[in-house]
Amino acid sequence: MSLDPVLSRIDSDLDGALARLTEFLRIQSISTDPAYKEETEKAADWLVADLQSMGIDASKRPTPGHPMVVGHVPGDGPHILFYGHYDVQPVDPLNLWKTEPFDPQIEETEAGKVIRGRGASDDKGQLMTFVEACRAWTAENGSLPCRITFFFEGEEESGSPSLVPFLKEHAEELKADIALICDTSMVSPGVPSIASQLRGMLKDEFTVHGPRIDLHSGHYGGPGLNPLREIAKIVDSFYDHETGAVAVEGFYEGVHEVPDELLRQWEGCGFDEKTYLNSVGYSQPHGEKKYSTLVQQWARPTLEVNGLWGGYQGAGSKTVIPAEAHCKITCRLVGDMDPDALRDKIRKHVEDRLSPDAKVTWNQDLEGSPASVMNIARPEFEKARQALSDEWEREAVFTGMGGSIPIAGFFKEILGLDAMLIGFANDDDAIHSPNEKYDLKSFHKGMRSWARVLDALSKD
Amino acid sequence: MSLDPVLSRIDSDLDGALARLTEFLRIQSISTDPAYKEETEKAADWLVADLQSMGIDASKRPTPGHPMVVGHVPGDGPHILFYGHYDVQPVDPLNLWKTEPFDPQIEETEAGKVIRGRGASDDKGQLMTFVEACRAWTAENGSLPCRITFFFEGEEESGSPSLVPFLKEHAEELKADIALICDTSMVSPGVPSIASQLRGMLKDEFTVHGPRIDLHSGHYGGPGLNPLREIAKIVDSFYDHETGAVAVEGFYEGVHEVPDELLRQWEGCGFDEKTYLNSVGYSQPHGEKKYSTLVQQWARPTLEVNGLWGGYQGAGSKTVIPAEAHCKITCRLVGDMDPDALRDKIRKHVEDRLSPDAKVTWNQDLEGSPASVMNIARPEFEKARQALSDEWEREAVFTGMGGSIPIAGFFKEILGLDAMLIGFANDDDAIHSPNEKYDLKSFHKGMRSWARVLDALSKD
């Protein structure tokens, strides 16, 4: 099988691909809103029909929510599981849209042509880059170079309630050698990126108890222990102000330094620190001082306070010493950090610092998940990186991600699969916002990228 | 004029005094509830009639809310302004009352006889101790030994909205040599007390601003400045954990050590530290380590956090780095602490500790008032103390109070009057709660105390 004719066909059929994407984007598959249930179903049907038109054994699979779409292409090469989602975010506030969200338009912008509409980037445009690459391969060569399982979800924008049960129930059917996920951005425009490490998460919540009841600060102010002071002391003690590090004993166990080679890739990946910080009102990074902003975000763990409260929050003043104060935290985990062991360390840190007469209770319902660190030593990773570099005429980079992408964790946990997260979105695509768009360059070179990746993966 | 016949008349007319108090307590003068407007007015009328029955020139004075009652008794002695309030707290939860709240009953208890009912202690029973003393004086001697202005309010339990305007408008009419206020407790049962220093108050509120908008802790956790951490750091920095003192520079300017003689009085005043602490769940005091619990409460300033909040407070977890965090504080002031100067010091303390990229804004609507420290060197104070000691056969003490009693501040500020706060309530009177009561011993010896105080004040 030959790659070049496939790339040529992608180039010559770009208008056809855009027409198909436009048709797909017209379907109002807002999964979170029950009013759009039929439209969401229609998007699943559209995908099934499109896959079937390429000769793929595709079907809609019912769930208690919106259906999954699964398609199988047999083959001799490596077995790939490709994931995307056909549902989209709601469109409000509608008045901020320059065009109709479900009437996609091609627009000329300063940065080149874009297709504008809800789902253009997240995730219909992105998933179609892969589908179109497969279409071109099949049309040109009569078959695909790998064995492929297509797996599309319709609930990604509404919390994926059916995902884990479906994966567990159909684990045998969905198992493959490696997963490809097309739902991420490039680290900067034109820099092809494979996200190969995602931070994990530990959630916890505690309440500091002081007096038996709320007290009057005239009567007890002075001798009274105030849980708000106490919780401020504890939160502050989590951090070493000198270094910016977390001061919980043993917090960094399981954290590894970023290998020099990866660090060099990151340094040259075009990440614009200034824009990243300034856009939200920061003039400088505020994490661990000895690490760069990007390393702080991708490869260092955090202990973050997401909620802190107690006492009176209304207008004016109330002279209360409250009985309780509350704190919600999440930690972002990297490397081999063990969420359960870390939870114990944090709880001990808090308990060791309580004043006499203060007590602490913990929410027992919050869970943790370790970091997802893909094994980039697997040959598929380097093959894909080379394929992307060829297409974009620029070294592709293995990036980290500060957040978690749950699907990658579920693939690892339930199906035992490493995932390559390859996406062509740009940070200015306005996903989840009015005026979502997808660059035609992303769409076009995305299709060509996947053709190259399939070609590379199929070869020894 | 002779005291002993007055005391004898008080003793012999105790049943009459109790009958009058019972009649007064039957009036449902709940000032905060519009449904009881007529009843509240009726209580004012009852007081006017009772004063007039003693030959006092008394009248009801309209306000935008409930009326004031003002009565004048001319005379040659020192001019006294006596204050009390005829309104009472609501009675709910009604099901917790053992008797009808407005059907007062005399009850035998382990600690002696009590009269039980709403307002028995706060403040109808207390104010009647003074009125009955005056009745006995007048009956026995034909006139009172001092010039007296009676001043009764009907909105004390509903925020006193008409008080300051009325005082300002009638300042000339209400001016006197000294004020007597009967709305406080004895420091412990049987220990006559004159509250001679009340802490002042400074209120402030600030918001710490971090990023321009709420951020995702995956995307910005690490490099992102979190206002919740920042506000915890600032709150914690208010305190010196070693000493328990407030660590704001200059905070203690204007604070004076308690004079040795007063300290000796306090040490012997019967304050039960263990009960005071244990009743709310404390095993030890938590303020400045070098001061006793009582001194911490009465004579030392505080900086207390009454509200602290930011980020997510709902169920479960939200991975947010919030844009803002909020803190409400109140300081209790003593001695000559200047609220305005202190506000500046606290604000500087906060601003000096902000991280780069953090900003702070302040609520500009919150006010402060200095401590009320009565000039106990005035001869009236020692005269009253001696009179109380004679009646209770135990040294009366000048006490402090941890809270503020606004009326004392207004008398000082608007009328230029020092006030002697003398009350005979006990801490177990359940004021503001179901089953309010007043000890008959308090009622009886309270009347006798006032007779002695009037006698003492009238003499050079």
C-alpha cells in the first residue's frame, strides 16, 4: 500500500471532506440538553451511515444515555482503537455568536481559512480528520493498512455517565494494541503534539471543628479557638513560601525529574509562556521556583485549595466565632505518585498541626487516580512522532498536559491500553464558547497526518 | 432622708412589687414582630401610667418605630439618667417552654425562688428593680434623693433604629451627670458587679484577587496564583503562634495593662473559668498566653476572623482556582485604641504581604467604635460599689465586658455621660431563650441595691 496517492486524494477531495463535515455539524447534538435527544441520536446515525458507506461494519449501540457508535475494520497490521465524540456543547449565550452555531460557514481570517460552528473543533472536526484519512486510504487502496476499531461517544460533554459501564461490558470487543484519541490541541500553532503524560488527581475535603456551637466574639473573642484561624494556619502550612514547593512530608515521593531529552523538546515546542500567563492576569509563574512554567504545569504535582469557607458570608458584619471551617483540596499527581499513600500523608500533616481543642473530620467519598504516563519507548510513539514531523515539516513533540483526560485513564485501567493523544486544535478555537472554529489547515493537515500515522504504524 | 425605712418598705412590699412585675410581664411587647405592635405600645403605656402613679412627669414619645418613655423627677442632688427597655425577645420555639411565656409564674428551684416568663430578666424585671426602689423612696420620704430622668426604650431587641436619632434630637432634655443602666449580669451569682469597661469594635472586610477569571486547576495548577492560599497566608500572618498575640505591627498601641488593684478584684470575683470554657467545648484558653482567661476576654484586644470564603462550596469536588477570596474581620478594642489608626495598620499589614499579581480591595462601608472605659475614679463609682457591697455583704467588683453595649457608647458620644452598668441578672437566666427567669433574690436585693445606690449618690 502506498501513502502518496492517499495524500493526493486527501488534497483533491478537500471540498468533499468539508461538505461532509458541514453536514455533520448541522446536526444539533447537544448531549446535555434533553430537548436535543433526537438530534444527538441523529448524529450517531449519521456517523454509522458514514462509516458503513466506507464498507465498515459499524453500528449504534444503546446505553442508558446516548448511544455509542462502534465500527470494526479487520486487518493484519497492528490493532488500533480510535476514539472521538459526536456530541457538542450547548451554544448559549447565542447572542454572542457572529453566525448561526449550527449553520457552519467557511470564513477567511487573518490566520487563514476556518470553518465556524458548534463542534467544528470539539470534536466533530477533529474526529473527521481520522475518518477522512481512512476514507482516502480505503478509496485508494481498497482497504486500510491496520486493523481498526472505531469508538465514538455521545456523552463526552455531559459527564460520560455510560462510558465506564460500556467499556467494562465490551472490554473484549474494544481491546486493541494502542488507542488513538483526537480531542486535544497542539502546544502552539503549527507544532504537532502527542500528549504522552497527563497528571492524575487526588481529591479530599476536611472540616476543622472548634467550639461546640457558634460563639459570640464579644463573649469568647480572645480565649476562644477560632476554626477559621486554624484552617488558615493549616492551609498556609501546606506550602514552603521560599521555594514554592508543597511542604507536606513525603509529598514528592514517586515524582521523577523530566528526562533531559524531553525537556529539550519542551523548550523548543513554541509554548508561549507570556501569553499563557498574561491572558489570565499573571506577570510571572507562582509555582515551584526551580521549574519553568511549562514543567510546573505538565510535570510537577500540586496541592491546590479549590474551596475554603466558614463563618458569615452575608452583607455587613456578624460577630461570630464559627463552630466549623471547611476546605476542599485537589492534588494533581505525576509519575508514580500513589493517591492513597498521598492522602494519608496529607491527613497526617493536617492532624499533626491541630491546636488543642481543634478536631478534624474528612470527607470519605472522594477518590483519586494516578497520573497517566504513556510508555513513549513503545515504537508506535516514535513512528507517530516522525509521521507528524514529516507532515508539519517541524519536529513533533511529546507534550505533557496539566489536566486529566479521563478517557485515557479508562483505556489504561479497563482495556490496558496506552493512548496517543494527537489533536490538531488550536488554543484559540473557542471550544465550549461562542464562535467555535476549526482552522482548515488543522482539518487538511490533520487528515494528512493521520494517513501518515496509519502508514507508519503499519510498517515494522 | 433616711435609707432604713426605704429598705423596710421594699421588704414589706415585695408581694406588691411582684404583682406589678407580673402585670408588666403579661404584656407581649415583642418589638421585632409587627404583629405585636399594639402590645408593645401597651407596655409603654403601662410604664407611663406606673411612673405617673408615683407622681413622676412621664410621657410616651413617638418615634418612627416603637415609642420611648421619658420621665422627669426634679431634685437637688446629682442628676441621674436611668435607662432600661420595655420590649422583649420573641418566644419561639414555644414548645420548649415549660410554662406560658406571658403567664409569669413563681417557681421554687434548687437555687431559690424565681419568676419565670419572657422579659422576667431582660429587661422588665431588671428595670423594675430601679422603679420599685424609687417607689419605696417616694412613699417613705415624699420625694427622691436625686434628680432623675427615666429613659425607657421599646426597640432594644430589634436593633434600636430610633435610638440615636432620638438621643440627638433630645440631647438637652436627656443630659445628666451620670447614667445608670440596668441590663447586665453579675459576674457570678451573688457577686455585685459594675461593668466599667466595654470593648470597642472595628469591622473590616477584604477581598484578595488573583487571576482575572476562575481558572481550571489542570490548566493553571502549578504556575497559577491561588487567592485561597494567599488569603490563608495573610490570615495566618495576623497571629504570633508562640505567644498567641496579634502580629500586626502597632496593634497594641493604646492598650494598657490592667491596674493591679482591678486585677485583684477580678481574681476574686468568682468567675468560673472551667465552666466558661468547658460549656462550649474548650479545655483551655486560646488567646494571649501571658494573660488569664478573664483578662483575655475583658481587657485584651482581639483580631477575629468572622467569615472566610472562596472557591467551590458545593457537594463533591470542583477543580477550580478561583479569581477571588474573601475575609471578614472584627477587632475588639480596649483602652485608647483608635479604630481608624488600627484600620490603617491592618490594611498595611495585608498589603505588605501580598504576592506579586495578587491585589486586595476593601469594603469601605464598615465602621469602628472605640472601647468604653468609664472613669471609675469619679466618686460616684466608689459610692455605688460601696452601696452594692453593703447590700450583698460581699465586695462589689468593677468588671469588664468582652462585648460592647451600644447604649453605653451612645450615652458617652451623644450625651457626654459616663455610665454605670449595674445589673442583677445571672448567666443562667436564659435571656433570649425559652424558660427565661429572674431570681427573686436578684429582684429583691436589686431593689434594695438601688435604694442604697441612690442614697449613696445623694450624699457628698
